[in-house]
Amino acid sequence: MTNTETERKVETAQTAALQLAQLSDEQRRTALLDVADALEARTDEILAANERDVEAAEELLADGEYTRAFVDRLTLSVSKVESIAEMVRSVADQDDPLEKTLEARRLDEGLELYKVAVPIGVVGAVFESRPDALVQIAALGLKSGNAVILKGGSEALHSNRTLFEIITDATADVPDGWAQQIEAREDVDTLLEMDNAVDLLMPRGSSSFVSYIQDNTSIPVLGHTEGVCHVYVDADANLEMAEDIAYDAKVQYPAVCNAIETLLVHEDVAETFLPAIVDRYEAADVEIRGDEATREFVDVEAATDADWDTEYGDLIVSARVVDSLGTACNHITTHGSKHTESIVTEDADRAETFMRSLDSASVFHNASTRFADGYRYGLGAEVGISTGKIHARGPVGLEGLTTYKYHLEGDGHLVATYAGEDAKPYRHEEFDGEWMPGRLAGE
Amino acid sequence: MTNTETERKVETAQTAALQLAQLSDEQRRTALLDVADALEARTDEILAANERDVEAAEELLADGEYTRAFVDRLTLSVSKVESIAEMVRSVADQDDPLEKTLEARRLDEGLELYKVAVPIGVVGAVFESRPDALVQIAALGLKSGNAVILKGGSEALHSNRTLFEIITDATADVPDGWAQQIEAREDVDTLLEMDNAVDLLMPRGSSSFVSYIQDNTSIPVLGHTEGVCHVYVDADANLEMAEDIAYDAKVQYPAVCNAIETLLVHEDVAETFLPAIVDRYEAADVEIRGDEATREFVDVEAATDADWDTEYGDLIVSARVVDSLGTACNHITTHGSKHTESIVTEDADRAETFMRSLDSASVFHNASTRFADGYRYGLGAEVGISTGKIHARGPVGLEGLTTYKYHLEGDGHLVATYAGEDAKPYRHEEFDGEWMPGRLAGE
């Protein structure tokens, strides 16, 4: 009967989504501020529930099943709840991604076409460990007018239940059923099959987890698998700049997807550049694995074939000496994950070739790969990073949770008028204008 | 070995796609004009190949396996080849969908982010019957810088082979392998599994054919399944206008997806409106199937439950009397296919409610549903109509075959500068500017 219940929840969300799409930004914003206040007011309940999850996790930590880092991510505190509430307020205050006319075109006198931003509908989110993920996804969904189906990890079961209850209690003015929670693994399988009811899936977790979701559904997936990013130090690089960028891109925060895994160095500058960067890396405890040519210049471990395809997510970097820009681009095309790559060069033509010929979501010139991030890009609240090419690519803001509808305002216009022998021609004039419900802009 | 060959073809297309993305609009345009000339120059070859297909089809027509309409769609002529060549020229002359900066944002002094339109990569097209589909999809792909994998129906085998040969011969200056042809049904299965290499699928054919593709791949699909469209005649409709719109939406071209299947009529105007429209429909040989309330006003066949969900694609219409706008919207939500719906009313508030509350790609006020079309919308060459909500929705122009990349131009910028205690703030200023390869806009 679990499946039937999940189906019922998704159908309820579908109905709610239609009503939710009609709320004004002020209504959605107010609801989110109420959620933030409720989270703070009910901190004790959250912490009590979280304690039950943490206790269970500590036992599994003792058994060696969980790591300390895992249990830390799971653990909430008063200040952590405050920062979650602040995150909700910041989502509330984002620019409205809806109620925007993206294009307006006069097809003919009195016949006006408007392309209007609207919510996608029902978004399913499946995520692991951190309980703040539930709140963040619910907040992003509500701000963008989408109904959400939330499935957290079993390790955060009690925390998630309490957070979900607080969110639904605080959004009593929002169409009932806009947020739904599912808990069992079988429910996820049901969700993955409901391609007629769920419009988008947002998995969050390890690459293998995201890949599993992608491989087991025909629902579109907004997610991020691997980040095997590169810095290429060109023959014409400012080597001091290259050193700083290579260092920042690896060391500033090695655990994230936009940190580099591989450094590609042109042979003309390898002798000068490699010893300098290796000194700095070693001072920061970075392990370096080099190809044969690299090891002629610096004394580092030998890289294996597997190194070029590996996302370390740690203080490890592989290095390869290349004979040309073309070889560097081929290496990236063969081994990269189309995430983020940077060239360091003073030569504009080579920068252009690098940026044009790579099929990565973000391609940089003389900047650290670590800038590939929704906040740094100025996109506002980050929905996620997409390694797909369709719909949303790279860092994704709230816009990624919207689609559009065409609104056509006419005055009895018929296609027959524009067809056949005496066909009237279309005007097709773009104009600046917002859709005025039920009225022509000219009136 | 077939599978291996298909895989090799797709991989060749992947490599070609990277080079194709770097051609200028002028290069792509010139190549397309060459294709158009070659099609006209080699008309005899095309007609000879087509004759073989048509002969085989005539036999199956005699056996009752094919319809006359099917064989007619398959048959080419001198004037048909000319019109295909003209279509290619019109695609060639479209505005370039690439080389556009969609957004430019200064993250900080000397650190400029550009969101740049780029091709999607490798597009797989699987289509039935008409040989002109092969040429059209190849032309749209080339104009938008995408490599294409083409799979036509077996009934057009010889026509498609010749057309493909002419296209590849005429595009010798375009990166080799940009267009690939596959022929066997097993090759399609291979294609559907290559989600790491194929970026988008464009199936063309019946709803069941498109649904089959959607259900058997995790590659994103740009396609169109059903078109169950509605006209709702409100209590405050101008009834003369409503009659014209209901007539145009059904009769002007009944075989297409944006023609209506169901007419919803408010009970307050049913007595006046229904007899009038039924007269006009009957004069045009439209078969009308009504619910019980409809049949109180007009003498028509009884509609069954199945009628409300059926895309007739023919001169048949179902009619239902409703007691309110809400009932009309509920009917459309329950039975519609989220394609195109129109309300006829003089009441702006009710038009707004209708347009906001329906989750259809196109929602119209006082206009015929037949306007839902890329050409009429002024989108230029029509890539297709999408019934999905992600990436592209409704009528899709060349823009639907593009995605974007982020280009970041820096001057040695590091994330460390913007993190930690003395973090420098971002500026995040939007500005009007085109990406200048390898250079900052300020220089």
C-alpha cells in the first residue's frame, strides 16, 4: 500500500501546484518568512528530534559504518538552526523568478504574444544526510511556485519529520499539500516511475547516487555528477599568476566539485613552473602525482592512467606536461567531466581557442575554477550545479526551477485570415511590454 | 557488428560537433546554400531513388498495408524537391542562434562573466515517412552548429540514402562526420542507450512513436505527443466571435495538433451558441458528439467518456456544457494534454483566471488555437513542438537546439580574495556587452 500512498501524495502535489502557481511573490515571500520564524521558535523540537538521529548515528560510527564527518554533517545546533532560518529569509528576499514577461511580440494588430515565466510544477528532491537540505529545497521550491516531494536519508529521519511538520504548519496559507514527504526507499522507486506527474528531479548526494537516479527514470534530472576540472598553464602564461590560480583552484577548498584534479603544463614553461608550484603545494600538504615528463622536473609520485579520470575531492592533484594547446584540449575532452576548466595565458587567441573548443559548462581565462558557483556568479540562491546540457547548465539559480507559457491575447483572430490566397501577412514585431491579464497592451 | 558501427558513428559525430561549434554563421550559412543548390542540381538522382521507394510502397498499398495518404507523403516531384531546397535556403537565412551573449555580469573589477549561446552537441533524430524530414532536420542541425544522427523510416530508405549523400557531398567544408545516417531498427536501440554521447533526441511521428522513444531512453527528448486542445466559450463571450474561433480552430486544418478536439460551453449561452455553431460545423461536414446537456439544445451524437481524451485529428468535435469557468478548467486539467487552450470572453478577470490556472504550453484569449505554431509565433524555422516543460516548451525555434556556456575572463582572480575574514565583496553588476574572446570588455 506504500506505493498507492506515494501516488496519492504526488497527485495531491500536482493539484496544489496549479494553485501555488497563482500566488503572488508577496504571498510566497511572506510564507517563507513565516517558515524562518517557526524554525527559530521551534528550535527545541528540532534539536530533540535531531538528537535521536545523532544518537543512532553515533552507534553506527562506533561500529565503523559512518565516519565522524558524516555524523558532524547530520548534527544540528542552535546556531545551525539560526543559520538555516537565515538561509530561508535570504531565499524569501530573492528577486521573484516568476511573473516576468520574457518576450512580447505583436503577431498582428491586436494579436499579442507573451512568453511568461511560470513554475515547472512538481519537483521531486531526493537527498542524503544534511537535514538543512530539506529546508533549503522546500524554500527554493516555494519561492519559485513549485510543489515539492521531499525524500531525505534515513539517517535524518526524525530531524526531517520535525522540519517538515514545522514547514507545513507555517505555510497553512499556501495551497494545502504543496509539500509532501516520502520516507521509504520503495517510495523513491515509485516516484522515479511517475513521469506523467513529476516534472523534474533534483537528486543531491554522491556522483554515484545522482547517476543512479539518472539511470532509473525518464523524468528530467537537474543534478551534478562528477567534477574533474582542469587548469592549463600555457606557454605564454604569466607564471606568477598561474601559480596563484593553480594553488587557489586546488587548495582553497579541495572537497568541492569546482576544485581542480589535474594541472596541465605546457612543456616550454614546465621547467620553471613545476618546481615553483610543487613547493607551494607541498607546503599545503597537497600530494602530487605526475606523468613521466613531469617527473623529469620535479620529484613526485607517478600518476597512473586512473588518475586522469579521478575526482579526488581531497588534497591530491595530478600533473601532466603537454606539447601544445591542442594536446591540453584533447586531454580535457577525453578525461574531463564538462564541468569547469581554466587557461592561464597572456595570448588572447589561444584563450579563445581553449574557451571555444571545450564543451564544458564553464570555461575560464586567467581565473580560478573555484569561481564556478551560483553565489559567485551572482545568480542568487543556488538551486544546484547541473552537469546536463539541457534546460540548465553549470551553476543554476531559481530560474532553473521555472519554465514558460505562451499567452496570446487576441480580439477574435482566426488563422484562416493568414492562410490561403489572400493571406494577410504577420507583423511579428517585438515590443517591450508585460502581459496584462485579459487585456491588450494597446488598450 | 551493427551496434559497434552505430557507436563509431556517434563517436565520430561527437568529435565533429566540437569542431562544428567553432564555425562562423557565414560558414554554416554558405554550407546550407550549397546543400540547397546540390539538391536542385541532383533532382534526377533524388527522383530515381524515390521512385524505388514509391514502387515498393504502392505494392503495400495494394496489399492494404499502407494508405494512399501515406504513399502520397512519401512521393517526391520536381516541384517538391524545389520546395525542399527553398526550405533549406530559408533556414540558412535565419538569424544566427549562436555567437550571442545572453547575459554579461561584472563579478568584480576585471572579472567578467558571459553567458554565451552554444550548440547542444549531438542531436539524434528518428522520423517516419516524409523524406523531406531528413533534409529539414539536417538543415536545422547545421544552422545551429549541432552534429546530427539521422534515422528515417524504412519506407523511404532509398530516398533518404540519396538525400544524405547529397547533403554530405555538399558540406565537404564542414567538419567531416557532422551528419551520420543509421538505418536499422537495432541501431535505434543502440542510439537510445548512448546517453553519454547523444545530447538530445528529436523523434517525429505519431504520438505512440514519440512516447515509445520517451519511455526507452534517458536522453532528453524534444518532442510532441498528443494535442487535445480546447476552446471554452464563457458566459460573457461575444458569441459571434466564439463561433468564428470554434470554427477556425476545428475546420481550418483538422489534421494538426493545434486543432481543437473539445468545445466547452457555459450553460448561460449554450442555448444560443450551440445551435449556431452546430449549423456551421455540419455545413463543413464536422461530426459533433455532445454530452447530455449539449444534446438538450442540439440533435447530435452522444459523446462517450473516451471522447474527452481522444485526439481525433479529423473533422470530429466533442462538446460539453459546463456550469462555470472552474468546471471548464477542471475538465481541461483532467482531459487535456497541456498543449493549447483558448477562452472566448469579454471579461478580463475570467480570461486571467483561465490563463493563469491552466498548465498548458499555450493559453489564448479570444484567438484560435491554430495560432500555436512556430511560424505564426514568429520564431523562424520551427524545430518542433514540445509537450515537455523542461528546456523548450510549445512551438520551438532554432533556440531550442542551443544551450549555453559560461565564459569567465579574469586577470589572475582567486576565490581566496573573496573568502574568509577580509573577504572582498562581489560587485555583480549586469552590463551590456558581448564576449570578446580572451579580452576584458574594459580593455
